[in-house]
Amino acid sequence: MDIRQLLYFITVAEEGQITAAAKKLHMAQPPLSQQMKHLEDELGVALFKRGSRQTELTDAGKLLFRRAQQIINLSDSTLREIKDFKEGVYGTLSIGMVSSSGSVILRPFMQQFHRQYCGVRFEVYDGNTFKIIDLLTKGLIEIGIVRTPFNYEPFHYKFLSEEPMVLALTDELDWCPRRDTVSLKELDDKPLIIYRRFDQLVQDTCAAQNMTPTIFCRSDDARTSLLWANAGLGMAILPQSAFTLATHSRLHVKIIDEPRLYTRLTAIWMKNRYFSSLAEKFIEAFS
């Protein structure tokens, strides 16, 4: 099993037909079919359910498809890093970022880092905290930028300053226009739009105050929460620095006066694993 075979396999899986995959790969159909047969023989399992018109993956094929994508991504990143090193560039840094961390690129440290290491290139992966941690564990990224809370034990970490959760809402839904803070109790029976990453934290904090929040919408992206709130559909709860990440022409924010809802952006990297000098310089600058 080699990189070329895996690339062929991924193409067949994505196209769903040997004929279409062969065309995309600019090769004849018989050699491609033979390569797939060799791969199945080598692994000792059937990878495809072959139909008259469509080729589908077996359960073993689906497993190999996920792993093959990871291997190809790692191979591509490695080749780019070696090319950068050969050409005298500082290298390519692979990082993962949660959607609510977009404000990081606006922070002074990021501008300074770019000026100091102008040859550095980035591979950026987006996802929620759990996906970023998964990418980090699998070695697909060197650094993750996530939000508390999470399990710190497997990682080294460096915090940014703590920030509150805010309520983003339109004038039509604002019941206290002269105040810029609200208590959690005041959100009882209000239509809340929750960034799913903090769903459990919000639920637990409300339960501690003997209230049950009215969740109008849950989303996997802070930007989606802002867009829904901007449409006047509800009130979004999200970290304060995330407010600038999407269109919010109709929105203003109020700080939620609840210490348990404070959060921090955090850079994390794996313990007991090689950490490049480029990643070290990024962590040194991270502030």
C-alpha cells in the first residue's frame, strides 16, 4: 500500500465509479481496477460493493477512506514543509482554530509575528474544540487554538486573557436599552441562540440558578449564531471577542454578569511529541 494507491482509492470512492475516477486521474480503466483489486488483496478485505452503475464503499472501505485522507493530508503538508525548508523559508505551520477564535488574527501579536517571520506559511483547519483536539491528537496540526473549558491533561497550553460571554440582540428584543450588562436570571424565557460548544456550560450555569433556558437555536459556529441574531430571530450568547466575526449591522451587545460563563482562548499542543522551532516561536509570541 503506497501513497499513489491511496490517492487512486480516494478518487474512486469520491467519484463512485471506476470509469469516472479513471477519467479524473487521466488513466485507463483496467489499470485502475487492477490497482483496487491489488489493494483489496493486500488488505484481505473487500473495500467496494460493486454495482452495475455505482461503486459503494464497504464498512472496511469507509474506514480506509478516512485514514487515507489523513495520510494524504500529512504527506502533502510534509512535502510543502520540506520544500519551504529547502528554499530557505521558515516553514509551514499547521494550526487548528475554533470559529470563535477568528479575532486572534487581529491581535497585535499576530501582526508582529507576521512581520518578524514574513516567510512563514500557514495551514489552517477550522472546527469546534473537539474537532481541533482530534486533529491535534492525530498529528495533523501542531497547535490548536480552542476555548475553555476542556480537558487540559494531555496538553501543554498557554492562555489568553479571560473574557465574558455577551448577549447579542437587536433593538426590537432589547428590554433594557439603557444598560450594557444583564444578569443570567433576566434571560429566563428569552429566545436564546446558543453556540453549541457552550451549550452544556450554559445549561449547567442556568440549572445552578434554578432556571431552564429557552433555546431557540443551537449552532456549531459562532458566526451562524450572529447571523441568526442579526435577523432578529433570537438573542445570541457567545464570547465577547467573537462579536466581530460576522455581519451584525443590527446588533449590539450586553455583557452577561455571570462569572461561570467567562472563557479564554487557549493555544494547546501535545505533551511528549516533537514540537518544531517554528511552532515554539508562535507560542512565544501568542499573547
